Amino acid sequence: MLRNVRRPRNHLAPNFNNTNAIRDRLLLEIADLHVKLNGVDVTQSQENLSTMQSFKEMIHSREQMLGNLSRQKSERSSFGLEKRLQ
């Protein structure tokens, strides 16, 4: 009987050397979400309030990711971990 055995995988280490593309993408998404948030009709319908809240949460989560990206990059450099993990 054959078994489904996974091959061991190497641990993946994030590469913090070039985070500009990720940072730029997050900034574009945040700007796009702000435009969409401003475009939501301000009438007090439940659907519009839910849509506005969803956009606010998405903006907040991307801002946190952006902050974490910067923080992790600076932490790695302050500990002398600029080199890729083996």
C-alpha cells in the first residue's frame, strides 16, 4: 500500500533586503482603498455602513503590515542579520 509521504522541506526565510516592491504595493492599495472609501454613499443604510467599515479595516490592516515590514527590517539590521538565513 502506498502512503502519501511528504518530503521534508527547507525552512523558508523572508528576504528583507528588497522590501520596496511590497511597500509600494501596500501604499498603492491603501490609496486605492481611501478612494473607494470616499466614494461610498454617505447615506445611513446598513449596507453602506458595512462597506465603509470593511474599507476602514482593510486600510488599517495594510497600514499595520507596512509598519511591521519596516519594524522587522530595522530589527534585522540592528541585530546584524542582514545576511540571508541558511
